[in-house]
Amino acid sequence: MNSSNSNSNNGQSNSGKSSNFDNLNQDLGLHFLELARIGSSKTPVEMEEDEEEAPKELNTINSSGGFLVVAPDKLSVKYTSVSLHGHDVGVVQADKPAPMRRLLYYFEIYVKDAGAKGQIAIGFTNEGFKMRRQPGWEVNSCGYHGDDGLLYRGQGKGDAFGPTYTTGDTVGGGINYASQEFFFTKNGAIVGTVSKEKEMKGLLFPTIAVHSQNEEYVYHLVHVNFGQKKFAFDVKASYISFSAYLYGILSFKYLMPYIRNMKLKKG
């Protein structure tokens, strides 16, 4: 859905967070090479569970609480507002940002009830995101929207991306850190990928939004899966396939200089 308000640029810098992000990304090529080498036998969660905390539930404190209700399990969301305008969006982030020192991060939502207009979105937003806006409507955010199938990246106008989704669908969002891409799925199949904008720096939180404009008695119910149960999308198969591919690419990139030097010394 298009934003009814113009996109505001709130790109306030946070040197501390930027510095942490830059430090975390130092020498990622070699880090990913090692992950790819051992990735065929372990899942992304198993490989990094001791290094980074991953999201486990929804953040009930940092949300647009006036427009939604989070269930006691902190994994289900219901939209309850009258929804009179574009700022009546019910938005909630995960309790933790997406871990970065791994090849892939992924989560899913199951749409039990899409409401009257199906204005549901899944994506990623930064810590300072306006919690009354759809993911993708503001800078430092990206969102795949259910009612129109468009992908929004930091502005009110979306780009053609994939099919719409509604009641009964399982939709996923992920980050491929090695290729620096977002990817989204529907019912276990890849919908598409999009380049992760360089401007989207810092920690990114898995985010969902529910909103049905001009409907007085709407009812959105969305369940979130952070890996507590099996995903519809085969993350491990995708991870193993990509690990093998990446290992070949990075091995060539990082080992060829040493091989050339050895040949020169023997010559």
C-alpha cells in the first residue's frame, strides 16, 4: 500500500552504532569463508547461538501499542484500531535485532486472518524507526506488503516485487549477509531478492505491521515464527547450497594470491 504521507528523512547519525556496525563487518570475507567451510553440517542457528542473541519474541514495549494487541505468548498480533488514516498502523519489532555474524537470517509470519483489506507487511527496520508507519515507508527500512505485493524501501512508493498474500499464507523475510540482499518467501518458496541498501546501516529488527484503513471493525491476526518451530521455507537446504557456492567463490578469492606466490617461489 502507498503511504498517504510524504516520506520524512530522519537520518540522524549515531556514531556509536555506526562504529559498532563497521567493527562487526571487518574482515567479513574471511569470516564467511569459515562459516561456509563448516556450514554443510550445521544450521545458521546452531553455528552462531553462542555468539549472538537471536530474536525470540515480539517487543511489547517498542510498538505502536495504541493500534494493536500482542498476545501473552508475544508471538501473535491483533489489529484493533478504527484506522482513520495512514498513521494508524500497528507495528511491532522483534525483541532483538537480526544477528549479523552468520550467512543468513530468516523469520516467518502466518496470516490467520488478513482482515478487510489485507494490509499486512513483513520486513526489517532500524532501532529508531517510527512505530506508526509501515516498514518500507521510512528510511532505514524495507517491507514486503501483502495487499499489493509491492516492495517498499525507504519511501512511500513501492516497486513491483511479488504476489499478494492473505489469510492462510505463510510469509518469510530474511537477510543474506554475504550477498548483502534481503529475500522474501511465500508458502515455502522464494518470492524474490533485493539489494540491501548501503544506507541501511546499523542493527535491523524483524518487523511486522497490520493495518486496514477505513474499516471500523477490522481483525488482523498474525502469528510470528522466530524458529521455535519448523519453517515453511527450507532454510537449511538453502543455507547449505549457498555455503557450498560461497565457499568456492571465497576460496578462489582469498587463496589464489597464496597459490600464485607459491608458484612464483617454486619458479
